[in-house]
Amino acid sequence: MFVLLLKRIAFMVITMIVVSVLLFLLLEISPGSVATKVLGPYSSEEQRNLWLEQHGYFEPIYVRYFSWLGNFVTGDFGESIRFKVPVSEVLWPRLGNTVILGVAVFAVMIPLSLVLGILAGMREGSKLDRTISVTSIITTSVPEFASAVFLSALFVFWLKWLPGTSGMAEGFNLKELVLPVMVLVLYDFGYVARMTRASMVEVMTMPYIRTAVLKGLPYNKVILKHALRNALVAPFTVIMLQINWLLSGVIIVEFFFAYKGFGALLLEASLNQDIFLIEACAMVAVFVAVATQTIADVGYTYLNPRIRFS
Amino acid sequence: MRTLASFALLRESWVGMIGAGIIVFWILVAVFAQLISPFDPLATLQPFAKPGTTYAKGGIFLLGTDHIGRDILSRLIWGSRTVLVYAPLATFTAYVVGILMGLAAGYRRGWVDDVLSRISDIILSFPVLVLYIIIIATIGASGVNIIIAITFASAPGIMRIVRGLVLDLRNRDYVAAAQTRGESAWRIMLVEILPNARGPLIVDACLRMGYVIITIGVLGFLGLGLPPPDPDWGGMINETRQMAMAFPHMALFPCMAISSLILGFNLLADGLREISLRD
């Protein structure tokens, strides 16, 4: 268990380092283009050279990488070209907004998909099972940007129940959170429900379930006390891995609804070639993704006694 | 031949049949775009026309027009060509790279496997859209670059599946027989092993095609797709989404088109999987 944890953390650190090298090479390999991006296309040759001199860009690339890495680890991400403030000043509040969105999505998605998955998996091949399976195929086939358009047309244009943008201009507004959450849940619950169903179906064929039924336990007790505990191990991993997916989903949803979150920031940074902001956003995104993978792996081992004690 | 046979078996799965039907429908639309498209997809005729409006110079805008007056139905019809050319092309390139990586990793084992697997782990740990956005924003949006980005992001996943299948197949008798005959390693991988791994790969390819269509749509939607003015479903949604509150039809129909095509591939994959599990 402890060895596994160490292994996973080592993998995490190595991944982060490799990603940071790749990002650095991709974005900062040529100092000239960095200076052009920072100072704008109309800056003069002398201005650029002066800036490069001041910021140590005439050092060899590995020296630059390590000084960049050193600054990065201590939380100095440089200055955003677009927002004209230190990157950390824009990054953390935006990330906070995305956390709010993400928590809301999970609070709705997890209970919904688990219940549907368990109901479908309890009796494989039943009418309910087929209905839930087909519904989840359909909802997973509608990409987030399309369901955003469908739901906006329905709730904003025809019913006029909800606001069409989520800029939160007048402070936090729960109503503005409804559509983004709905779009993300709609796309993802089908997948988690199918995974839960598969896990439940597998558990239901186990001999100990048959034993429990044959010894006369009431059916709901068999499900709640015997089946669920084992059936929920796999969905735990799946749910943790959904955080990685959510990082992609929020980009689309935040862009569509003008929600001031991390995903919209990353997109804006990329479209404007705001290199220091791209670097910071990408590293944060990869960190979150790798960290949740680590938690999923370690958690799976912890929850599954057959692996834990072997 | 067995591949054909499993497509013939598709008749037994109504889910798969519906999926295949949707895909065939869009392929026909793309092939006969010239014949069935009522207007020129690039011509600016009459802006903000609602669906069903009659055009003064003849014809009806069945699905309305967009903000600069182009007929939406015609753009949808021509846009099906874009997606049905780029999605299979990108999936195919990703598969070629992924299969070669997977065969090498699974058959050679050792350091080849270690290196390829670690590279895949790292690429797969990226949130996929973050990867696409950074790649496309850096190398620029064009058809070729979209294919490169999709190959880069999808090949590792394909490699993992192929590697797993190869690890299972490499110990079979017919592989040992080929080795005894002195066949070259690549011949064994491509002629002996690969054809026997095709079942799960075909199902995965259908699902992946769905994802690639989503990706192409998302990139267009985010403004990172194919450069205008050629009709592209994702791009159509991007251009008109600001007007979606007042004129929802402009973005609604491209969304329906793209969702139906993705659904087609997902249903087909489900049907094929159901059949492959049966025997």
C-alpha cells in the first residue's frame, strides 16, 4: 500500500516535470517570439533585445528552464500579457469559480448516475435496464456545446425561465449556475451510470449473492447489504477520473455561458498567446488531472480488500 | 470475410441497424451534396430568415438563413462533407500510429514497451481538450493540423488497447509456427497478430469516430477549427451562437446534425459489441 502510494507520487512528479519541459520547449524555445508576444508586434528590435536582456533570455535554454521552474514552484508564474497583472492574481479566483461549478456538477451527477446504474444493473436485460442504457447512449452522443444550445433554446428562448449567460455580473447568482451544471451533468451521467451498471451486473452474478437470495434474505437487503458494497468500488475510480474529463467540459461550458472560470481563462490565454498564463493554466490542469488519477488508483486499492491484503 | 459477416449479423441488433442507417444517411447526403443542396452554401442571400421563408428569387429557406444570409440547409449539407472527410481521415491516421505503437510495444516487450507506455501515460494524463487547445493555438488551425492534433491525442489510447490484445495473442500456436518458419517480426505482427485483434478494434474505432466528430465540432465551436468560409458544423455553431437567444434556429440545426451523426456511430458500436459478445 505504502509502496504503491510512493510509486504513484513518483509517477506524478515525473509526469509534471516532463509536461513542464514540453510546455517550455513548445512556448519558449525561441526568445525572439516570446519578446514579440510580450511586447506586441509593433515593438522595435532594440526594445525586444532590452527586454530579453533584462529577463535573462540570452542564457542557454537549460539555465532558462531551471530558473523558470524555480520561479514556478515558488508560485511566481510571471505576468499575464493580456491582463497586465501577475498570473496568480487572475488564476486563483478563476480556479475558485470553476471549483464551485465542479462541486455543483458532482453533487447532482453522482447520486443520479449511481441510482440509475444500480437500478439498471440489478436486473440485467429488464425493460428498465434497456431504457436506461439507450438513454445514456443518447445523452452521451450529444456534445456539450450542442446540449448547451438545446437547453438555452428551451429554457432561455422559449420558456424564459433562466438567464442565458452566467457572467455573475451582480455577484453570485444560483440561477446562472443552473444551465452550465445541467449541460455538464447531461453529458456525463450516462457514462458513469453505464459503468455502475456494468459493475452491478458483474456483482449480481457472484455466488455469494445467490447464496444470500437462497437463504431467504429479502431482496432489498441483498442489494443494500451485499451487492452495493462491492459494486461501488469500480464507480469510485470512474468518478475520480471524471474530474479529468470535467477539465475539458468546463472549457466549453464556461466559454458558451461566459462563466468567469478556469476553462474560459485557459482558452482566452491560448487564443491570445498569453504564454505565461498558458503555462500556468496548463500546469494546473495537468496537476489536477494527475492528482485525481493518483487518488483514484490508491483509493481503488484501499477500497478493494482483495488487492489491499495481497 | 468474418468482418463482413459481422456486419451482416448487424441485422439482428436493431440498435446497430439504426446507427448504421443514420451513418449511411449522412454519407449519402455528403456524396450527393451537389444535387440536393437548394442554394449555394457560400452565397449571401437574405439575412435572418426564419425557417420556411420563401426567397424572393425563388426557392424556400427550409431551415432559415444565418446572420449574413446564407442558407442553413445548404450549409448543413455541404458541412457533412467536411466532417465525413476529416473525421475518418483523423481516426485512420490515429489508428495507423496507435496500431504500430501497440504492436511494437506488445510484441517486442522490453524497453520498447516501457518507453512507449510511459509516453502514452503522460499524454493520456492531459485533460484532452487542454491538449487540443494548446496544440492548435500554437501550430495554427488548419485541416492538417487538426489531424495531427487528433492523432497525437488519440494514438496512445489505441496503443494501449492494441498492446493488451497483442500480449494475449503473441503466445498463440500460429505465432510460434510463424516464428519457426522464420517470418520477420513485422510480418508476424501485421499478418498473423493484427487480423486476429480486429474485433475489439472495430468496436473501438466506431466509438472513437464519435469522439473525433465531437472534437472537430468542439474545435470549430471554440473558433479553433477549419478556417471560414467553408461550411463546418462546429464553425456554424460558433458563428451564430451569440444570436442563439434571438434566432435559435441558426445554431439548433447544426447541433442536431452533429449529434445525430455521433449517435449513429455510438449506436453502431453498441450493436457491434452486442453481436461480438454473443458468439
